[in-house]
Amino acid sequence: MYTPPFFKQDRAASLKFADERGFGTMCAFDGQKPVASSLPFYLTYADDGTPHAAFHVARHNPLIKLADGTASWLLAVSGPDAYVSPDWYVSPDQVPTWLYQSVHLTGPVRLLSDDELSLQIDTLSDKFENWLLPKKPWTSAKMTAGRLEAMKKAIVGLVMTVEEVEGSFKLNQHKSDADFAAIASALGEGDADAREISRLMRQTRPQIFADQVFEDDTNKLERSAS
């Protein structure tokens, strides 16, 4: 991953981001062309701290034939992204750009045993069912034994041993406070991704938005008083 120093994330922050997203694009090379699939995953850690990304694919997915445990694969995990217009900057002579969050995990992938697959199915569903609380979580125990076994036969479990972690969070960190604030404010009026980028920018430099928050609160009080 090409990452200018301004945007580079450390290993811990990159792994935290990937784990919280839990969805990415797994890519491998079959000798002639790239092969990729978008899929959910979860991270675990070995006793020595090595991360592992566990996932599964349909049994007929061509990725399965490439999981030899030695060839390196890439798991690309993306977050929110937003276009930035040059017109939004305070400074002149700016160019269009795109702000985003992205993490790449790289390493060899091996097949899981049937027992490992069973554990993975439950762990993966538990991860995402917890996002839906207070809904009572779905578990594989709700399925009939025959249906569960048929489902397991239709998929293949895999796990990546993560050897390299790269993270790039491009949030205009290299811009002046004035330009940074102007872009964050403009994105705050955009779609869901743009608003999320704006929120992340505000977290990055909270001090430059303190006066703006105070002014906004003051205006609200004046309007309510009138």
C-alpha cells in the first residue's frame, strides 16, 4: 500500500480498524490474474501476538484452490470515503482529492478443519449479531441439525496468518487548520460517508473546532431566548 507519512497508521490502530469493520475484499493471484471475493471476517491472536483473519467462502469459490498455506494473499478493508472539492478550501490553488480509511492485511491462507469451521461459523455470527443488540442473538443452535450440516458442506473455512499490516487514513492531516476546518465543515453537510469523514476529522483536531461549537451553542441559546 502506498502511504504518505501524514496518513500512515500504526499497527495497533490498523488492526483495531480492520477488526471493527469486519468486512473486506480478499485477493489472491492464480498465476495469471487476480482472484477476489468480498466477505466478512474476524480477527484472533496467537499466543505470540500474531493476528489471524478467519473467514469462509462458498465451496466452488476459486480462492479455495489457491489456499496452499504459503502464497501470500491480501485482505483489503475499507471504511468511509468522501470526495473533496477544491472550492471548499480557504487556500487557493487546491486540487480535487478523496479522503478515506483503508487497511491492508497480508499473509498466507490455509484451509480449516471441520471442527475449526464449526467454531468459526458461531464466532463470526456472534460478532455481528452483537451489533444488533438488544435483539436476541441468532445462533446456529436455532437450525435443524440436517440443515446446519448441509450449510457447512456448502462452504469452506479459511484463515490468514497476518504477516504484514498497513493502514492509511487520509483525513487531510497535512493541511492547515483553516483548510482542515473548512473541509470538515463542508463534508458535514454531505452524505453518510462524508459526515463520518467529517466526524473523524473533528476527532483528529478537536481544538480547532472548540470555538465553532461554542458559537453554535451560543446561537442556539439566542434563538431560543427570542
